[in-house]
Amino acid sequence: MIETNAQKLKDNIQKVIIGKDDIIDLALIAMLCQGHLLLEDVPGTGKTMLAKTIAASLGSTFRRVQFTPDLLPSDVTGIYYFDQKAKEFEFRAGPIFSQILLADEINRATPRTQSALLEAMQERQVTIDITTHKLPQPFLVLATQNPVELEGTFPLPEAQLDRFIMKIAMGYPSDNEENEILLRFERQDPLVTLEPVLQPEDIVAMQEEVRKVRVEESIRQYIVNVCRATRDHEDIELGASPRATMALYRTCQAMAAIRGRDFVIPDDVKTMAPFVLTHRLMINPQTRLRGRKPEDVMRDVVNVVPVPVESE
């Protein structure tokens, strides 16, 4: 069921998004793991379009918040206001009460506003005053940020980054893909006529099925070893957290499921580790001065940790 529905969803998304097969797969994996996705790339590469297309393909509620320095936490979560007619306080829900939330240019908001997402992303609930409100299911945060501009931005703290299951870059299209974009959008925006192919309850059912994908003891230990290796590496100041270990475990299950397998293989771990772990690492100053990036260090970790082999 998962492979069929995932392919149906992917085919529908590709009616709007040209190419980007791997990016679409990663977005689906994040959704199946009940995770959140951070898209970092230059403007105009299709980050917002991807989020809107996923929402339209699912027939789910979609809200967009443009993060700016003057945005307040209550602008995201909602507020209690006094109703003069009813003579009582009423709750007005903010845009976070949606199934897919696009946090556009999230690093332009102040840390106070960024922190308004922490509880929602981890616990799927929002506490306002003394009342806790549950969020709709499924709940997915797609956040974007521009890696080029530094003025007027606030880097995401480690606690915020750790709540994103993956961080990916859209990248520029190829020559043929860019030409196809011009042709596809020449007459009309295809997103306007896009019809949903799955309902939110289908995604919830798929999320439950993903958890049943089998992970052998040797693969599970391999996942643990990869994450622990980031904590002992000489170039890394802050390694992957236990939350990251769980994220890698879940994404490997989801990757196996959309590939039509009911079991995880070592290649799943090697494929997902850079996307799941790299943005959580903090490399030390000496390593940065040598020109090495977290991506380089993560590649070393994956290459060094022994891969489990089938016993004869």
C-alpha cells in the first residue's frame, strides 16, 4: 500500500515540479515519519512551490506564514480575545493549526518567535496561557531559509534544528528541466488545476504502516554506531542527539517502504544519514578554519563506521 500510494503522490507532485525525484522522495519520507523538513536554498528554486504542491496533492489544510523580524509568537499560535457579546474569552487559532504549515524564511524571525514552533513540532500540540490545544493530523512543517543573505537573519538554534528530521537543498534544474519549466508554465500555472490524490487519513494510515518495517538487530546497531561516531569524532564539537538516532531509524524504515521493501538494508542507512544528521552537527573552530564543512565530516563518519554484512 505504501509504495503504491507514495508513487501516486509523487506522480501528482511531478505534474507541477519538474525533475527533483530525490527531493520529492525525501519530502515524502519526512511526511511518513511524522517529521518536519527544512529547505535551504537560494530564492526561486521552488521551495514554496513544492510545499504548496504537496498540500494540494493531499487535500489537506495549508497555511503559510511569512517570517519577519516583527512577527510575534501569537501571530503563529493564536490568541485568546474577549468577546464583548458573549462576555467571555474566545480562542482564535493561528496558522499553526493546519496540517501543512509553510514557515517561509524562518530564519528572519526573532528567536522568541522561532521558539513558538518548538512544542508544536515535537509534541503536536500548542500551549497558550494554561490551555493545551492538540494539532490536526497529519502535521508537517515545511520551513525555508536563504543561505546567502546574513543581514537581518537569526540563525536557527540547535534545539530548533534538531526538530527538523531533515535539511535538504533544492538545487538548480538541469538545462532540459529548466526548458521544461518554461513550457509547463507557459499558458497556466499547473498548481491551479491540481487535484488531490490522497486524503490526510491515508497519510496517517501510511505513517502507522511505516513503523512495521522490519529492522534487524545488526542494522539497528549500525544506526546507533553511526550516530555515536559523530559524538566521538575529533572534528565535531556537538554530535547527533538520541532524537537524531530515532530520526535516522524512522527515515530508513520509510525509505524501505517507498522502495517496496518490508525490511531495512545498510544502503538505506548510508543514504539517509547525511540528510538526517549533517544539520545537527556542530564542527569545531579549527575544522572550520581548515575549510571543512559538516557535509565533509559526515561523509567521513559514514565511510569509517563498519557496515554490517550477512553472516555465512
